[in-house]
Amino acid sequence: MNESEFAELAAGHSLDALSAADEQRFRDALAQHPEWAGIVADDAGTAALLAEGVPAVAPPPGIRDALLARIATTAQGADATAEGVVQTRPEEAPRSVTDVAAPSIRRPRRLLFGLAAGLVLLVGLGVGASVVIPQLLRPAAVVALDRIENAPDAAEKTVPLPTGGTATAHWSASMGAAVLVADGLGRLDAAKTYELWFLRGSTPVSAGVFEAAQGTTTAQLKGAMHAGDAIAVTVESAGGSPTGKPTSEPILVIPTS
């Protein structure tokens, strides 16, 4: 685990928003890297300030979407993107990782805290930060899964994995959305990645890449799902198939019709 990944876990830990598996990952990483304790203390202090004096009540519908939309349109400085990735201006020479990693890692999380505070304390929504921020920290795939499961036409199908465990596709035709939830999916080395596909008749359409997590992996398929699409997963080189087509046989195929 690198420092950027740990910083995201630390933000969730400060708000009791981690799953049991992620909480264990957080504790293991902190034990291995005691020099990261400052990140934990910083996040705990920020969360306490946001929650101070604000009643915790149920957030209004759409609060997470509103905040994420605000993040997408908020400038974060010339040297950082919304994901905290440093970009180099054309006239500048590239800087080393040590020059840029520390300040860029935590800008996205500080923006989340700041926007939540602004809505909680200034707009007057009356929503406690302890309620709002955990909503923001939920992975996009988990949020998408919740929406699918609440759709009137929600559907799912489970198949066994070749190495043991199961994979379940969740989808909603009316939303055109799908999420894959796999239990026991093995991790790959750094040179490989899993790639999702919509199998549309005889045409495979890439739906993004993902990494397996320890225990349960939840991955959202990118792009619009069409009626009758099957959902497949292949193992590709890091970054995804270089040809835009599967380069190996699928390790699983889930029909949706």
C-alpha cells in the first residue's frame, strides 16, 4: 500500500466509515508505517472540527451527488487534477515524485472536507458532518450498486469463479447500469489487470478495468448497458487491453437475458 492509498483509508477511519476489511488494512498499514501517524491525527482533528456543534440528522436526497458535482467543477490549483495527480506545465521540467507526492496526495480529501463543511455550516442544511462525509467517502461502485438494487427492475445473477468463490452481476435495464460483485477473486501481479466487458452479440465493448480487493470486490461497469448484454471479465495487461478487444478467454461470463 502506498501513502496515497493509506490517506484515503485514514479519512474513512476518522469518520468510522470503513468496512471491516478496510479497517484491518488501515491498521496493518499503520503498524508497518508508523511515520504515517500524522495523517491519521490530521484527519481526526478535521473530522472533529466539522462535527462540532452540528446535529446529526438524515441527509437530504442527492447530497452526495451535489457535493461530487461541486468537486468536479472546483479548481484545485494548476498542478493537481481532481484525483490528486500532478500535471506538469509545458514550460516546466518534470519534478521528482518526492517533490510532488506529499502536497498532492491530500488535496482531494481536503476538498471533500471543505465542501462538506461549507454545506453543513454555511448553507444551513442542518446535516452533521458525521453523516455527510461518510456518504462522500463511499466508493462510486458501492453507490451505484445501491441505486441499482433500489431500481424497480433490479436484477442479478450469480456464477461460480474458476478458482472458487462467486461473482454476481447486478443490473438495471432502465438505468442502463451494471455492477459486478465478486467474492474470492484472486489478486493479480502489477503487470496484469482485470477488464470488464459488455458482450453485445458478437461484439465485446470494454467497460473499464479494476483490481481485486481482499475479500469482496465491487466494480462498476463503465458505459451504458444495453438490453441483452452479457457481462464478462478477462485478464489483460496493466492498463487494459491494448487493442480494445479481449486478448484472453473470459474467466467468467454472466448472461443478463
